[in-house]
Amino acid sequence: MTYQPLARKYRPGQFAELVGQEAVSKALANAISMGREPHALIFTGVRGVGKTTIARLYAKALNCEARLPQGSAEPCNVCASCLAISRGNHEDVLEIDGASNTGVGDVRSLQETIDYRPQRSAFKVYIIDEVHMLSGAAFNALLKTLEEPPGHVVFVFATTEIHKVPQTIMSRCQAFYLKKLPAALILRRLEYILEHEGIEAEEKALAVVAREGHGSLRDALTLLDQAIALGHGRVTVASLGWLVSNLSSAPYLELLAALTCRDGARVLAVMNDMDQAGADFTTVVEQAAELTRHAFVVQGLGVGGLEAGLLGLDDAEMAALTEVAKAAGAFDLNRIFRTLVKCRGDLDGSALDRYIVENYLFEWCLDPGLPPLDQLLSSSPSPIPIPSQDRAGAAVNPTVKAAAAPSRTMKLSAALPPRSAVAAATAAPQVVTPAPAATSAVVAADVAAAAPSGDGGRRVRPPMPTGMPATWRQMIDAWKQQKPLQARKFEEAHPLEYSRQRIVLAISDDGFASKSLLSRDEQARVKDQFRELFGFDGVLVIQPKTAATTAEVQGEAPVPLPETILAERGREAVDRQDRLIEAARNAPFTKDLLSTLGGKLEGVRILGSDETPAR
């Protein structure tokens, strides 16, 4: 008989022998003993945690010949059915590789065999491994069969990427999530197997094998097989040196010590030694980050916060790790860990792995970092100066006011008039040439509106009214300061009625912004906002414009609709522009200029944010 790997030789044969998946095994065993066997299951987890093993155990328990009369959930592993499933040649248990049978044709071929009764067992079990590899059409073809399978059919799926399985499949299955195995549990299992095999092993070497399994018992057993072969029947640290690149933690501890001291030359020397030894720098960063984490825990919780026996460190290395933790500054180890994690992300697919790692580490050594925490806590905060008022009424910080500005800023500010001068000119404009009083008042109002505010140019929203505004326009103007986009919709509305008890609006069907107000959901939201901002608890009616003009359709005298706010503002803008043009035509300065030059006034154009055509 050929040699059987440890991972296959010691595969659990009963639910009680499962390692680290007690919740899953208990749930399945209870379901079988109660006669409530699920007909569609899916097992998910990382590699080597027992997905296929549990699927076979479930198939054994369902079809075990010795279990049925006893009513037990555990398979006997001695009957013909159990032995055939263990060998993989049972007629009624079909193991299908989802990665090789991905098409809809494969699923249809499978469905053709479902209606046939089992040949010698109670159930026909279909085990599909890596089920996430099936195509979308294959999943769709499986849906109906999976939802209502024949009573003698059981589907068992296994996958490492559960997020790729459609929710329509997941909803038809009982999902069991298999967790990664702790290193301590893997270590106990390795000791159990070596004891039965009669193989000697060094304690540190076995801890390294358990750690390198990374939560997968199968990976740990595969590495153990290699270590036994290299050690000629023994598991030693020397034999593992050929298999594990990070067997010794001394170089990584030296690197970590250099980082905590910010010794850049020492860091580069250690990196050069690792490069000469042929180290994989991805492994270097991962191992250094792992040791940094351990040192951070020791710094915060002491040595008792770690399971020292599972770290693969001897007494000397553990002492060195403790010294690094004591010598590191507050939170320095945490920042080093974050630097290494960021560096690890930049290593994927790069040919400059050594230089990327050196750059990250050298940057850490040269970065001055934050001041010590004790210094920050002990330093007294500087007094905050009390703002004073400048001539324009704006709050001015004397410290900021006295601070020197960059030369570019100083040149720019020198070219502009002071804000206080602008405010003074606005408040009391100097008349250079004679002008009508009306024109001066209009121009002064325009300058006052265009002048920057006294808080650095930022527009200050006026406070919201405490109650219901007196007019519809005042209400929309106040609301526009808080919600300009929503208030814009109401500028196109015709206010038919406005009071604290009732607001009635007419909306044009072809309005671009206001058309959404005809929706009941939108009206409910608007009423809630009116209540929140203005305390309006009355009735809000928003109707189409056609409904408000039914009198004209019925032959009655048409009632003109009130003007919209948008139309009012447009009319006011035109009136204001006409007044400015007329004032400019009749200004004494204009008449004197035409008289002196003997010219003729063709038109007036107002220059501002935009240009008004000549009139």
C-alpha cells in the first residue's frame, strides 16, 4: 500500500472528531438524530478547515447502514456504505468539481440523474466543491431543482468565496460558516498525530508548524509531512530551516530595535543582510509587522498578554522583544505597525520590493514625528486673545492682524483699498460731480449691496423668523436662506391664499422646477419643513394651474392668477434698470459732457456682473 499523507490518514471519521468546528458538527448531528435533515447545505470557509470532510461525514451519516436502526447520528465507518464513501466510489454519493463543471450543460446532465432512486442507500447525495465557480446560467438552471428536490436527493455545496454565490442559491440552502483554527488547537492536533505516529518533535519546531498553518489544519499537516521527511523521521528546527524563511526571529527583532531607535544606518545594514540571504521582502514586512504587534501588546499589557508558547520565540528572543517594547516611545510601535501595513500594500506586483521597504523604513527613521505625549499634556495652552471690533464692525483677532503675511499677499492687499475704507465710502459716499438725489441713492444702495461683509467676505445668513412671516414672499425669502434649491420651486408658484390657517398654491404643469411639487410625497415633505421652520400647522394645498382657471373654461369671467415671485423679481429688475438708465440720461454730468463735446447720446449701457444692451 502506498504512503498516505497525514492530512488524509487522520481525516475525521465522525462528527465528534472534528477539530474546531463543534457548532457545525453539533447542529448537523442533532438534525440527523431528530429526523430534520436539510436537503440543501453550503459550507464556507478558508482552505483546510474541513468543508469537504464535513460534507462526506454528512453523506455517511445519512446513508450509514448501522445507524438507521439505532437512531444515532454518528456513522459507524465499518459498513459497506461508509467504507465506499471513504474510498470515494459510492454509487449514490457523487463528488463534483465545480471548477471543472461550470456550464449549464453540466448542470442539466446532473438533473437528468436526480429522478432516479438511489441504488443501495437511503439518499442520493451530490457534493459540489468550489460551487462559486459555476456560471450564472448554471446557477439559474439549478434553482428550481434546489428549491424542490425529490425526497431522496441531498445537495451539499462547499466554497471558499461565499460572496460569489448568488443570493437566490443562498436562500435555498442552510449555510454553515467554518472558522479558522487557532494555533493552539492546531498544535494540540499535531501533538496527537505525532504521538500516534511515534515521531519525535522539538517543541519550538512544532509551534512554528502550527503558526505557519495560518488557521488551516491541512496546510499545517502538509508542512509537517515535509518536516518529517527532511528531518529523517524527526521534526527539528534545523529541518524547518529549509522550509520556512522566517524561522529565526533574530533579524526581525534587530530590525524592530533599529526602528524604535530611529537608527537609519542600522536599518539599511539589516536590510542588506536579508537581501544577501535571499529573503522575500513580502515575508520580511509581514513578519516584522507581526513582531511589532506583539511588542505593542507587551508594552500595553505585559508579557502575560501574549501566548508566548505559540509565537515560535525562544527565551532569548522573547527577552529581546520585551526590551524593544520597554525602549519604544508611547504609540511608536503602533505607528511602525501602520507603516509596515501600508508598505505591504505597495509591494504587490512590484519589482522594486527591497527599495520600497527601505524607503518606508528610512522615512520612519528621518520623520521627527509628534512631540512626546507627556510634553503635550504638561504644556499649558496659550491664552486666546479676545477679538476686537474694527471700524466696519467685524471681529478682528489682534494676533492674526499683527501677523506678517507673505509678500505676494502684501502686494495684492496694497493694490486694493482697505475694507474699512470701502465700508466708510459705502456709508458716506463722497460726491465728486453733481448728481440727482435719486441717482445717488440708487448708486449708494447698489454699492452697499455689492460691498463685502465684515466677516472676511463670507455671506452671513440672516436669522430665521421665529414665527409665520407676514407675506408669502417674505416666507420664501427666509426659507431660501436655508434651503435655496427647494425654495426655488416655490418662486414659480401662484399664491392663491396665504394665512396661518391655509396656504393654497397653483403650479404650472410645464414648470421645470415646480412640477415635482404636484407629488403627494413631496407635498408632505414640504409641509413638514414649513412646520419645522415657521410653525405652520394649517392646510397646504398645491394644485395644477389648470384647476385654478376652470372658471375661464366654464365661460365665466376669468380670474387672473396672482403674480409669481419669479415674475415679481423680473419686473422689479426691469423697473430698476429703467430708473438707472433714465437717471444716467438726465444727469447734469451727462448733459455738460454732451454740451462741451457737441455730441449726441446714442444709448446707455450699464456694466456690472453682466452687460445690459444699449437703450
